Amino acid sequence: MTENRDEFDTEKIVAFWLTEADEALNVATHLVEKGDYSYALFFGHLAIEKLLKALYASHIGEHAPYSHNLLRLAKAAELELDDTRTEALITITAFNIEARYPDVKRAFRAKCTVEYTEQQMVEIKELFKWLRSRVQ
């Protein structure tokens, strides 16, 4: 859907995505507490994705592209990324695919140990905090 920039309510759209991102991160945290690690990482991905969509709306003044690829969203939002954050986005993007599709879900679940999940959640929360600080 293409909108006239004058009709785009940036504040409203950014607030929507920020609320969605916060809720997804809360769900991820609850899922870790319940021991549902693969879905915790999936919701961690959603939290970062929604935050990137808030950044896109804030920086570009349009609706974010329909994409689950975090690196692509970050580049579209014109974020400057170092190698560490680029790698984190690539890793976290994989959680969307690995938790969603039955043919890879079982292998992903086996990889999602307590230690692995806790390490990844630290990365997700650090990236979340950094991205959140960039929303205008």
C-alpha cells in the first residue's frame, strides 16, 4: 500500500511497532522461563524485527517493507552497522526460519539448549537496547 507522506502518521506507526516489539520481547522472556527455548528465540527475532520496522518508519517516514530478514530491514532503515551487529542480525534472522518450518524445526530445537538460548537472549536484548536508543 502506498501512502502520501502527508497522510502517514509517523508517531502513531512508530508507537505501534514499539509496543509490538516490547510485547514480543516480553513473550520471549516468558518462554525462556518456561523452558520453551526455540520459540523464545523465535519471539526474540520478532522483537528485533518489529523494532527495526519502528526505526524504518521513524527514519524513512513510510511503512516498513514486508520482510523478516533483519539485515535487509536494518539496511533499508539506513542504519550503520558494525560487523558484530551485522552478524547478530544474520544469526537472529535464522531463528525465524528454524523455528517456523517443520523440516528444520527439530534440529533447531536440539540446538536450543539452556546455555545457547541464554547466550542468544543476551545478544537479542543488547541489540534491542541499541536499536531502541536509535528510534526518534
